[in-house]
Amino acid sequence: MNRVAKFLAYDGKVSLVCTNTTELVEEIRNLHDLTPTTTAAMGRFATISGMMGFTDIKEKDDYITLQIKGDGPMGKLISVVKRDDVTSKVKVCVDNPHVELPLKSNGKLDVGGAIGKNGFLNIINKNEVTDTNYTGLVPLVSGEIAEDFTEYFAQSKQKPTVIALGVLVNKNGVKSSGGYMIQLMPDATEEDIVKIEKALETAPTISEMISQNKSLEDIAKIVTGDENILILAQELNMIYECDCNKEKFEKGLISIGKEELSKIINEDGKADTICHFCNKEYHFSKEELEDLLNEI
Ligand SMILES: [Zn+2]
């Protein structure tokens, strides 16, 4: 179970989301056949995406699309997040899942090298009812993901945010994965901030705390330095879910236009498509393609 919990610290002046995504990231590793480095990258990316389901999606039918495009060998990373009352639903895909790089000199997986630090983080919040978009675009800081999202919240949202993301990978797969996001409310004081900074200096990394089986509540206390945190919600969950269907792929085929579609019909006599988020295949016969052509 991928648990998520929300807390308030310092009498409501600081909010916090904490999550253990070990199972989710292992599922993503298997689904996309990831290497250790791309597991760490996609795990961090899925973890922050899923947490944003709880912090940045206000209405039930809204969804967020997140894209990271750096100049590293992984290419583009995409995630889409939706949510209901208690569950954040995440799906992810990446151009090149099989990238593997040597460890960095500090022994860590080189996520920043795989993504590349020159590029952009693009976040699109979509409101289904009003059909409006809010788009935020910031340059990448390091390609290490946590820093890049911290910058996004500072620049695009004017929200001071601390983000930690961590994935421990061993030869059997994902050993631990998780993250937390601390956001300061406008009434947070300098004193609160100093206390949090002190707590963060001595706190173990998030993946270490999760591998030591610490509860989300314990983690929240450790990283804020506040023993009296208030639990807002702790039965929240994060799952991998793709909502693709044949209709969406029909629309995709229609959108390539009359000329291209005729070419496919004449040259291939069929179309085999695959969902890059869940690997489900959708096949279109010649007759089906001709029906689509008639709709254009
Ligand atoms: Zn799918």
C-alpha cells in the first residue's frame, strides 16, 4: 500500500505531505523496465506528482500534466495526475527507460546526468469543467527533480516549499521510496523557519527513514522538529492508474489528418498503437481506419 498523510505543524502555520511510495515505484520499474538510474528518476518524479495531487488539485475532475525535458539521455518525462477524495492516481512515461550511467563520485545514482540540467519543467493544471489551463514553466535547476520542483513552487506559485524525494534501489528492485513536501503558510514566523531548517540539517534522508520502517507521522515530526504536529488525513493513498481506451487512440488517429491516415490505410492496411503509460495495445483494422477517415 502506498500511503500518504497530511499534517499541520507549528499551530497550522506549516503544512506537510508525506508519502511512502515503495510499492508504486516498484510497479513503475517493472511496467517500464527501468534501470536503477531511471528507476530513481521516475520514482522521484512519480512521488512528487502524486503528492501534488493532494496539494494542487482542488476540484475532483481536474488533472495535472507534468513534463520534464532536459538535455540528458532520458529524453522527456511525462506524468499525469488525477485524484478522488482519498486517492491520487498517477501515470508516467519516459522517452528512454533503459538509460544507465555510472554512479556519481558520492556513490549516488546520477539522476541529474540522466535527465540533464539544461531544460524545462512544465506543469499544466487543467480544469475540466471550465476547460481552462494554468501553465507554469520554469528552467531546470539540476535535473535532480526535488530542487527543480522547489524552484517551480518558489517562482510560479510564490510558495516557499521544501521538497525531499528519495528512491533506494538495490539489485532486487526498489528497497524504499518516498517523499515529503513542507509548505509555509503566510503567517509562518522566522522562528518556525529556523526550527525547520535545524530539523532538516539532522534528519536522515527520506529513503533511509522509510527503509527503517518509520511511520509517516514519525517522519513528519523529524523533518519539522515539531513534536505536536496535527494529523489532517492519514488514510490517503497513491496508485498507478492509466485511463486509456480505444476511443482516445481513435481521436489520435483522426488528429493526424486525412492525408496521413489515407497513407496508413494504403501502405499498412492497419494500425497498431500502444499506450506509453501502461503498454496496452490497441489494434485498428483497415475497415476501422476507413470509418475514422470518413469522420474527418
Ligand atoms: Zn494506458
